[in-house]
Amino acid sequence: MNLIKTFTEGEEIIGFYLLKKADLKQTNSTPPRDYFDFVFADTSGEIPAKLWDVSPVDKETYFPMMLVKVQGFVQMYRDKPQIKLNRIRKATEEDGYNLTDFIRSAPIQAIDLVHMIKQTAVSIQDSDVRRVVEYCVSKVEERLMHYPAAKGMHHAYYAGLAYHICRMLELGEFVVKQRPFLNADLIKAGIILHDIAKPEEMNAELGIVTDYSFKGKLIGHISLAANWIIEAAIALGLDTSDEKIVILQHLVLSHHNLGEWGSPVQPQIPEAIALHYIDTLDAKLQAVEDALDSTPDSEEWTQPLRIIENKPIYRMRK
């Protein structure tokens, strides 16, 4: 079965794929007709398709996060590939495929990623900072095993959030060695805490975000995490106005740097500045890596990436 990233224009496609999105829409005709905007996915990428003249049975049959068998042809629409569907059906047990076979995931086992996060938390020397971090991690430890870091911007796959945190911890370790004036405990704490409330912000299944949660839409992960730090302080009998507690909140609240990016304050301590750029570096490089991995080998350019101001990435000839 061909991977999506290998599809070429005019190629006939017959195979099983994850139905990642199934948006029911209507045409502009009179009378309007129902149709599905589909997105199929596998471990290599995703591709859109449309199912026209949707029947009442179709509406009760096709939903996101299910396996389907499709038959159709690859065609270009606005310079992007899509599948012209001829046939589609639900996969059955007799087909012998599992949903997890089609889920993109972090390149490191989730259990190892979560173990690294917990071990890093244990290594924090300041006992108050360590206990706050451990308290917040415990709130989402089970969901860290599978949650993505974002809906689509970066690390948007199974265990992507834990992978993002671990890669940042690696970068943070290097930065602290190069700049020893930085407080290593605060760098570790800031990295672990900065996105710790993402599982509360998003509704996700098998690493795919279906929507933002009620709290996610009205409060967001930055404010949620800052509130969790206060919650932890109260639960642990710490003074919520203590400098260390306020600093931990500042690390979280400032890590997006600008108000238009979601931060109510800008970084105003060295560790907050470092955290912002460590986060930015890992997020942008991972988005570039993911784009290159999911771009067909025959293509020189990726699709434009929103995380880098909608610029495509050129792949050098080897």
C-alpha cells in the first residue's frame, strides 16, 4: 500500500487510510447538495478528498478517527494533490488493519519520553520548585503518554507534547552549560511547565486534536498552567506570593513573548528569555523537519509553513 507522501498526479489509489477529518458541507447550487470534505492520513502525511452527493446513510457512516478503504485517482487542485474519490467504505476487522498503524507518532516511545520528564523533575535541586513541577506533571501524566503539542502547528502527533518537552530539555541542558549564569532549576521547570496544560486546552484522540476544549477556548493553556502553579503552591503549603512561585508563573506567562502570540507579559528574567527561544527553536525546526518528511521526494519545495511566516522550505539536491 502506497504512503501518501509518495502519491503522484494521475496515480490510481486503492488502499486503507485513516479518515482524519470529515466535514459535512453544502454546494452553492440550487437546491444545495450535501458533500463531505475528507482528509485522509497515514504515518507519512495527509491528503484531502471530496465525497459528492452524500446520502443519509453516508452521514451516519463516516466520522473522523476511523479506518476506510478508498479507491480513486490523485489529481492536482490549486497546485496541491487531492484524491478524486470513486469508492469508499469502512474498514472491517476482516481487513486486518489497526488504527494505530496509521497514526503518526513521536520517534521515541511515549513511556521513555514521560520517564525523562519525570526524571528531570526529580533532578531539580530547589525542593519547592521541584514539588510544584511534580504536582503539575501529575495532573496530566497519563495524557502526556499520547497528547500532541498542537493542533497542527508543530509536534501535532501522538506523544508530540512529551517529545517537544524532551527535545527542549536537551536544548536547555546545552544552553545552561554554555551560559552558566542561568539558573538550571528554572530552565528545567520552565520547559516542563510551559505547555503542561495543553492536554486541558485540547480534545485529542490518538494524537489528533478534534477541537479545543471549553477551558481551552475561554482560558488557554498559558493561563491554565499559571493557575496550576498557584494550585500547587496552595496544596503544598507554600506562600503563593513567594518569589519562586511568581517566577514560575512568569516563565509560563511570558514564554510566547508577545501579546499577539498569547503572552500577557514579555520575558523579564534571563531564564524566561532563554525559555522563549528554546521553545521557538524546537517548534520551528520540528515543523520544518515534519514538512520535509511529508513532502514527496519528487518535490523540491514543501507547502508554505504558517510557523515561519508562510514560507515554503527548499530541499537541497543531494
